[in-house]
Amino acid sequence: MTFAVLAPAKVNLFLHVGPVDADGYHPLSSLAVFADVGDVVTVARADRLSLTVTGPFGASLAGEGDNLILRALRALGRAAGIGEPPLAVTLDKRLPIAAGLGGGSSDAGAALRLAREALGLTLDDGALAAVAAEIGADGPMCLLARTAWAEGRGERLTPEPRLPPLPAVLVNPGVPSPTGAVYRAYDAGPGAAPDRPAAPADWSVEAVIDWLAHQRNDLQTPAIGLEPVIGRALDAVAATPGAALARMSGSGATVFGLCRTGQDAEAAAQALTSAHPGWWVRPCVLGAPK
């Protein structure tokens, strides 16, 4: 039997980042949502663990002998006491690489959920989250794959069911934005605070967009300093009719534009694709119910 699931793109609606601590980590506060677009992960029982990568961005991962999916599944095998899980995994890589969309962590989270089902493992959600944490701070969040406030190093999660589905357009200008380099550039600047803002009093789409306009992504300026095309993508989204708010997600290079309606998001995507045919552009819904 084959099991398949969408590994959704993660978008940080805001990202407030503090200075690096003594352990080398940055405290943060964010409201993270997941899109109805992403990679597709498929698993099937097999004689041994293997990974095949396909899709429009698959070639970018062809040289990676040990990506986050394999690391996560090997950690799962250790936790379950079964050795390497005997699974054939296929990753249809549809999201750009190093794009600020949590792609690798989301792929790993999807693979963990599918592996538990395919192998009939008895690990509960808490045990699976502990496995996901071994691959990085985004691991538990992407395993959950639901709208949540993230604090601490990103591991303290508070689900937020009040956020409405948000029509949006995702735009990647075709450059990678490696997280480590962006954080080093951030550390060279004045720094900020990982403050968590008070939640909006009104959770309508219009009110949420207005509330988000008062938040920020503290990695946006350093990322633009490293890759100025990110700034051009932000300007392009902000100038597109129907896009009510433009911001970079995560450490970049993907920019999102929030729209008031699905029709606005579709129209914005068509306009941006026409104006910038070399960019990756997708209309989507953020926080879509699962």
C-alpha cells in the first residue's frame, strides 16, 4: 500500500527575532501558517530505506545524500527500536530550495506522519514531535502543520484556530537565501526583540491584514542586503493590484502578498507571472482548513 500527503509550504506572517543567546540560538516570536501548496511525499513499505527525488526542483537536491527526510526517518527508527524504517520514499519537490518556506522540515514532518501509518507504529504525537525536534527547531511546527504561535527557538507552539483562511500569492525570484547567512547578517546589525504582539481583537481577514501591517520580519532587511532581488520582489508584490500586504517569509527569498479575496490572489498571480516570467509564482490559501 502506498501513502501520500502534501507537505505544505510554511509562511511566517511575522517574524520577530532577538539577539543570539549563549547557546548560539536566536529567540523568536512568529505566527506561522501553512499553505495549500507544497511538496508531495509518498511512502510505501519496502526491503530497505530509500529516497527518490523528482519534481521541478528535484535536481537541486540530487546531490544531497542525506536530507532531512532521511535524517528524520532514521531518528524515527531509533525511537521505535526498529533500525532504519524499511520504506521507499518519493519526494515530488515542487517548492523552491532555500526559500523561507520550511520545505525541508515540512517534507520531513510529512514523512514521519506517513511512516508511522505505513509501519503501524505505536508512537504517540508527543513522541513523534520529539523525533521531529531532532531535525531542527522547525521540526515540531512542520509536523503539526497547523496555524500556531511559535516562541522560544520556535519549539514552543500554541495553536491558533481563530485565524481565518487568508488568500495570498507566493513569489520567489529564483535565488536561494540560506538561513545561516541571513542570520549572520542579522547579527551584524542593531538587533531587535522577540516580542509577541497582542492578538487582534477582530479575526476577520481585513482586520488581520491591518494588524499584520504593524508587525515585521526582522530578517527581511539583512536578507535583502545579501540578495537585493528580494527587495525587488517585495516592491513588485506591493505594487500589484489586489495585494494588500507584502512581506518576506522566514529567512527568504520567498515573498508573500496577502489579498482580501481569492479572486484578488488569482489576479495578482497572473499579473506577477506575466511581468516576471522567470519567477516562481503561486496563488494559494494560507491557513486553509485541513
